[in-house]
Amino acid sequence: MAVAPPKVLTIAGSDSGGGAGLQADLRTLFACGVHGMTAVTAVTVQNSLGVTGYTEIPPEVVAAQVEAVATDIGVDAAKTGMLASAAIIEAVAGVLDRVHIGPFVVDPVAASMHGNQLLADDALDALRTLLFPRATLVTPNLDEVRLLTGLDVRSRADQRKAAVALHAMGPQWVLVKGGHLWDDPECLDVLYDGSEFIELLGPRYDVKHTHGSGDTLASAIASQLARGADVPAAVRFGKDFVVRSVAAAYPLGAGVGPVSPLWRLEGDHRP
């Protein structure tokens, strides 16, 4: 009988188009060789053209999903995606205090691909005050940095300032992603633990299809934290993984297609 692989929980909303959300999380976790589990926070009506509606799952049901898998199967690492409301964030924070999970990655999904605010102000406050202090790592893009800190990042120096501001909110580590720094010929992500900055450079591809890139990165990082990697090693793995997934992105529907972890099935099976 085979031994169970590391187990990772995603606490996130669904994407009916399969390009982002918990669907992107699960296929990334599969490609990284870990067992994926879900606590569904919202069901979206979504395709490649965008989101036209969503229904929130009751907060107590979200918390019950987390508790069910944590108390039976165990959680070696967890990550969040779309949390939808302050009430759901409060429920997640509460259950994290009742059950044991491993390292906790908060992908603060708060802005659309066009930079529009997705979370109400009270939910942003709940992210800052309830989840960030419980996080091993937070992974905002630059639009989310603006919503969370008020800082409009326009340079690599600004990324460092944003990392300091976010770290002051309580997470152990901060990763400020630079994919939306469009004038930079490379994609620089800045990792910060309160004392040291680690810069992770990657290529900037001229591609339209980047749906689910944040979910893919956070899930790849969580997969390695579940294996026992330290945060810098896990983030380096995630950076490499998402770069390859962007390079393998494909068109889907009439809008924006997804980044693709399917390259892992084509001969490169590094852990």
C-alpha cells in the first residue's frame, strides 16, 4: 500500500471556467505531487471573460470544512484564495485557532485582473488584523498592495517599502509580486522577513493568458512548505513553477486563458 503524500488545504472560491480559484489550486497541487483538499468559500459564475456573479458559502460551513479535514486527515500546509467577506475571514481565523495546520500561506485575493477592488473595506480590515498575524507568508500583487497599504508601487524600491509595511501587519514573511510592474523588463518578486530582502528575478513573457497565476504560485509554495522546505526555498520553487506555467499558458474561450502546470506532465518531474 502506498504512503500518503503531503496534504495541502486550499481555502478558496471556485472558478467555473477552471482557470483560477480552487480548480487552479488543485491541479497545481496535483502537479507538485501532493494531496489537495478544499474548503470552498464561494461559488463563482465565471468564464474567460470574467466573473458575472457569485454565491458565498455560509461562514460556519467554511469553518466546518476546514475542521473536518484537519481533525481527520491532517493539514501539512494551507493556503487561502478568495475569502469573499469579513464574516468568512473571521470564521477562518477562528477555526485556525481550534485545529492544527502546518504553514499558512495567505494569497490576499482582493483585486480583479483589472485592479478593481473585490473585497469590501471591512473584509480588507479583517485580512490585515485577523489573517496576516496568523500567516507564515502573504503573497499580494501590486493592486492588492495598494488596497491593503495605500502604497502605489511604481518601482523596485517601492516594492521594498511595501514589503516593510505589510510585514508590520504581522505575517512572518511577505512576498511582494512584481508581475504588474509593467515597465520593468523583468518580473521581480521581493521576499522579506523583517530583516532581510531576497530578490527573485524571472523573465517577463509577452503573453495575454495569465489567469490563475497567483493561485498557481501560492499553491506551488504551499506544496513545498508541506514537504518541510523553509520559506525561501519554497518561494524559489514556486517562482520557478509559475514562470514555467506562464510560458505554458494556453488560450481558452474568448478572453484570458490560464497559466498551465501541465508542463510538469511532459518530462520534468522534479520534486
